[in-house]
Amino acid sequence: MPEQDEFVNLSKMSFDVTEEQKLILEQVDRACREFRPVEDRYYLEHRVNDQVKPFFAKAHLLGLPVSRKYGDGQGSDMVTYALAVERIGREGTGLRTFFSVHLALGQMTIQHWGNEEQKGRLLPPATRGDAILAFGLTEPSAGSDPASLKTYFEEKGGRYYITGQKMWISLGSTAKYVLVFAYPKGKSTGMCAFIVDSQSSGFRAELIQHKLGLPTADTSTLYLDEVEVAREDLLGPPGKGMSVALSGLMNGRLSVAAGCVGVIQDCLDESVRYASMRFQHGKLIGKHQLVQRHIGLMSTNLEAAKLLLLKAAFVKQKYEEDPMNAELRDITDLACARAKYFAANASFDAANRAVQIFGANGYSLENRPARHLADTRVTMIYEGANEIMEQKLALGSLGSGFEAYS
Ligand SMILES: Cc1cc2nc3c(=O)[nH]c(=O)nc-3n(C[C@H](O)[C@H](O)[C@H](O)COP(=O)(O)OP(=O)(O)OC[C@H]3O[C@@H](n4cnc5c(N)ncnc54)[C@H](O)[C@@H]3O)c2cc1C
């Protein structure tokens, strides 16, 4: 197994917030506070929130992890980015999912794999919110096992034609461009990643209804019928689609972990607020020891999740600076998976405890704990379900001879 200490000198880890980071985080905090009533309204009306894009584009927050060379890119390092997404996560998993998909699965993947022409063409409008990005890997019969996907492409006259169906695609109905993963027709090797324009003929998106949570988030099914893609829109080397997908998922996991830390923070804040004002049996419920137990556990999980997140962000930053380093990539991949796995479970636990502290009021979607409970459940499923994360983390300790899929 890779030796972490070679790359990650923990004595050098510092999470002191610099003046520049402080300014970005204040900007994010202001935008989140201002946006809260809008998200509240859409949530209670059970509608996809179409105000996210214009609002956060105006706040210059749609290009946080992208180099300043491109449009509205803010060039944030990974720790700043993680802290920003954590703050957004406090607002709810629906809003945070928008950022995870557009910024992490979309922009960061293009920034890593794209050539200069693609980055110059796609990232400026993406960072300004003029071209939202989505990530189309999952299919009706290919989820945890993306290698079994059925979407295929044919190459004719120097152009590609893609046919297939993608399911559960966040921002699928909002996106201008979707990263679509497909095999050459008749093959189950040589997967390629394509940047597909959603305005192309043969492309159709349909919102998925009746979800357990995330009512404000666009989750869609995509239908592709011989959708034409130019050669310039192949992302990464031909045949390297799986590597593109896996690196996108690593970006996404860091972002999910950050959002979940935000959820735990919000559940803790809400619980403390409620327990400090609700009286039962002649005293504040916060004075009852069994209620204190929930709060003590939540605060401990918050600290643990945050430290795992910060460590993952710290190593991710090192990897960003040394992207050809395969050992560092593996260490980062594990750190992001571990942070996501822990934070996802802890966020669901925190939401459950917050609902309990609120009692019947916790059962109302008018209050934040109920929304977190419904919404954060998905973090144990998407971007690598819990069981897949467990296998990955076990492999990190057992070594490659224990690969489950060999
Ligand atoms: C709201 C939402 C948004 C999403 N957004 C996107 C998106 O933007 N882009 C995208 O591509 N996908 C997206 N997804 C899809 C998501 O990534 C998949 O749901 C996820 O990968 C799991 O796949 P699956 O649902 O097909 O479950 P399955 O793979 O069918 O798994 C079902 C169960 O079996 C378990 N399982 C499967 N294989 C194994 C194994 N080998 N060992 C042990 N247990 C196993 C799983 O852990 C799970 O518990 C989204 C999903 C949701 C719900």
C-alpha cells in the first residue's frame, strides 16, 4: 500500500483560515443567508429550484475550484473549496448537490482531463453559470457497477453518435453539457467520456418524480438517440472513460463529504437552539441528560467528520499540484472515500437525532431537521453507495490481492 507519510506530512497540515479564504467564506455565508428564504419556499412548494443558477452566478460562486484563467474561476485551493461547500451544505443537500455536480463532477473533471481548447471553451461559461454541467454515468441497469453500462457510440465520418439511457442524473434537465460515458458499439471495453450538448438532436431529459427527498433538486432520466458529438468533444484519451469517471467521482466524494459536514453542523445548531427554548417536565429539554446524549454524539461526529474532510481536502490539494503522481492519487481517493463514507452516515444520524429532539415538530418539513433527514439519506447511496465505500476502504487496508471484482 502507498506510504501516506511520504506525501502527507501531517505536522505541516494547517487549517488556519487565511485572509483570502476568509473573504470567500464570508461571501459564501452572505449568499447562503440571502438565499435561504428562496430555497425554503421552493422546498415547501416541492419544486425544482431554478433560482440557484442565476443567484449564485451573480454572487460569483459558480467557479470556486476553477483556475482564475477561465471566466469567473476563483482558483480556490481544495481546503477553501471544501469549507465553502460545507457552508452550502448547511442550507440543505438539494442546494449542495447543485454545487457538487456542476463544480466537482463537471468543472473539476474538465479542468483535470480537458485539453486547452476544451477548457478555454467550456470552463468560462460554466463558471459564469451560462452553461451548467451534469455527469451521466448511471443507467437503469448500471449503478454501482458502471463497467456494465450499455450506452454505446459509433464513429462515422470523424464524428461520434451516442445511443443509450442515463438515469438519476442530477442537473440532467438543467445542464447545457452532460459528461456522457459510453462504450464503442458491441464492446464492453474501451469506454470513452464525451461532452454532450443537451441541445443536440436526439437528446431528451425528463425529471424524475416522487423522490424520497431533494424536491428542489433536478434529478433526471436522459435519453440519447444517435446524438451527434464532434471529435473535439471527446474528454480525455480514447478508451480512458472509466478513469475519467472515477476521477470525477473522487472530486464528487470530497464535495459530498463537505456537504454532509454542513448538514451535521446545521442539525447540531438547530438542536441546541430548540433544546434551549423547549420546556418539558418543568425544565428546558436541553437539561435532560438523554437529550444531552444526542447533542454530545452529534458534536463528536461533527468534529470527526470535519477532520476527515480537512485531511481529504489537504491531500487532494497536494494531488492537484502533482496530478501525474499515481500513488498520491490512490491516497487521495481513499481519503475522499473515507471522508464521504463517515460524513454521510454521521449526517443521517445527526438528522435523525435532531428530529428526535424536536419531537413532533421534527416531523414537519417546515423545520430543517425533517428536511435534512429526507435529503441526506441519498448521500449513503450516490457517488458510491456505503457498501462500495466499505469495500474500497477495506481494500486500502487489506491490499490489492483482496480486490472484490477480480
Ligand atoms: C438523487 C440522486 C442523484 C444522483 N445523481 C447522479 C448523477 O448526477 N450522475 C450519475 O451518474 N448518477 C447519479 N446518481 C446515481 C447513483 O450514483 C447510483 O444510484 C449509485 O451509484 C448506486 O447505484 P444503484 O442505485 O443502481 O444501486 P445498485 O448498484 O443496484 O445497488 C443496490 C444495492 O446493492 C449494493 N451493492 C451493489 N453492488 C455491490 C457489491 N459488489 N457488494 C456489496 N453491495 C453491493 C449497493 O451498495 C446498494 O446497497 C444519483 C442517484 C440519486 C438517488
